[in-house]
Amino acid sequence: MPTTPDAPPLTGNLLLAVPSMQDPNFKRTVIFVAAHNQEDGAFGYVLNRPLDQRVADLLPDQNLGALGQVPVYIGGPVATDKLAFASLQWNRKKSILRCQTHLSVADAIHELSMGHEVRGFVGYSGWSSGQIEGEIERKSWIISPAKKVILTVDQPSAMWGAVLDEMGPIYQLMANTPERVDLN
């Protein structure tokens, strides 16, 4: 599907890997698309791949306060040598997820003090112009509006199935697809 000026941008939506995706970078991932346009492509963060580290583990020499306890996630396979911060807030009135990216340490500390959820990400997910549209056309991704469950799910590993469950019966079947169908 070519990118056209009237194609709706994916910004603010979720991309869910289809059950058959085998790419280890994206298998059963939930990606929040932080930016998408025709010229630059798309940019986002994988939300359900915790790194099992906290910000303080990666920035041990800084006075971080509460930011030091923030979990770090693998945001994607691009720029994995960089630590980035994003603030996530659910807007109840509009039922949308507000995401601020590229936060400095000071900005992330401020967002935490305002009661917003902050996550650290090592790396990000990125697509060049037209690339994500091609992958969607090939049925590699399921598009969903952002769901509040991404902020409330107890285990990040359960997020992919939890989002699919909220999308209806067909998607519930997908959520229950075994990872290795060939072993059944």
C-alpha cells in the first residue's frame, strides 16, 4: 500500500505483531507509534519487552530520585546504545493515550512528579517512508487504537494477548494461538 497524502497516520495507535511473525525483534510485540508521516516514516516503542533493569542500573552516577526506579524496556532494534524516556498518560475524556517522547532526565523527573507514568527505553522501532505501510499490506501487523490496558496490565508479557482480547472474538482467537503451532 503506497503512502498517500490522504492515508491516515498511525500516530497514537498500537501495532500488534500477528501471531505468525517470527522476527525475534517483534514476535508478539505491542508497539506504540509515537510518530508517523509520509515523509519520515514511522517511529515508536515496543511496550511489552522489559529489560529487567531500572534506570539507576544504566545511569548509576546520576541523582535520579524516583526516576532511578523506573523500569527500562527494549524499545526496538534501532539505536540500542541509547536510553530514551517517554511519558505515558491515559486521557479518560478522549479515551486516548498521550505520549511524550525524547524526554531529558530532568523532563522525565518532572513528568513523574506530575503523576505520569514514565518508561525508559533502550532502542526504538523505526520504519522508513512507506515501509510500515508495506508491512501492514502484507498483514504483518494489526492496527489498534491505544488501549488503557497497556498501562494497567500486570505482566508486560501478557500485554499482547490483553490488547487482542479487548478487540473482539476473532482477535481473542489470535491471542490464544500457541507460539509454536507446529508442535500441536
